[in-house]
Amino acid sequence: NSTLIFNVIAYGADPTGATDSTAAINAAIAAASAAIAAIHFPGFAGGADYPLYPVGAKVYFPRGTYQVAGTILVSSNAITLEGEGRMMSRLYVTSAAGTVGTPAVLFQGAPVASTGQLRKNSIRHLTLFTDNGVGYEQRRYGLVLDFVEEFQADDVALDSFGQTAILHQTVFEASYRNIVLHNCGMNQTGAGGEGVIS
């Protein structure tokens, strides 16, 4: 298998964390999605609705801190969000009143039986964190999977998500390895969240 690489800095992401990089990151994801869509993937003999992915796309975060005020959305197959390591590539999740309860990172398929699942996606070598002293940020979700199959997460940390660090909404298969949750599951208002909801 081969991998196409899309560097978020090339699409305008700010590795200093001074400005919001959500739009730039989503632009890199859109470019990755378009590149994958342009490649023909043969399906299994039993059905073309379950394609193989000999080529994947990596949306790459060089070392730095990237501010995320909105939602990073992945809605295409075979895309990986990947940093240099969870201590080096960090997503600083900010918020405001209007974004309470929204995900920082969302992998989202379509609710169509056997054809809509998002497949072969992953997140690796990244930290997602909020400002522990600000209540709005704490009431966002970290990672949300919605109608997803064959998902993998490896070497990922989630820090200070008072709502929920990881939320599963119709997940058929997901595997986790080297995951660190810190200070997740209780927001400043005292309302209980959960570290992981499946």
C-alpha cells in the first residue's frame, strides 16, 4: 500500500497556536479526499460497495500546537490524521458558548446500511487538549466516531475534556492502542461526563 501526504501547514495551518487552524486543516482533508476519490478502488467479488483501499491519504501535522476552534471533519474513507508524536503535535481545542457539546474531531459516515460506513480511517501520534481553566472548552467532545468501521487510533492523548473524551455513535469496529486520557469526564459546572462512551 502507498500513502499520499497532505501537510496541514501547506494549507495555512498555524503551528504556533496563535490563530484558529480549523479551516486550514479541513482544507487539507478536502484535498486528501479529492485525491483518493480520483483513484479507482476495486471492490470485493461479493460487492462493489465494500472497496479495498490500496492507497490511503495522510493529513500530516508537523510538530507544533494547532488551535482548533471549530470541528475537524473527516467524511471520506482511508484518511489518517497523523502528527510527529503525541508530545510534539498538539491540537489546542478552544470554544465559545455556541460550540458547547460539539466535537473537536469528527469521523462521520452516512447512515446507509452496508454502504455508508466510513472505513479505513485512523488518528495517530496526536494530543487533543483544552484549557483546563475555561469551562466552555471543557464542555466539548474530543473525538467522535459516527457510522464508522475499521477505525484505528494509536498514540493519542486527550486532556481536560470535561464532557466526553471519546464518543461512539454507531461504530461497527474500532481499535485503540496507546491511548491516554487525562482529566476527562467532569466539567467545571460539576455535571458528570464520561471519559469514553460507546
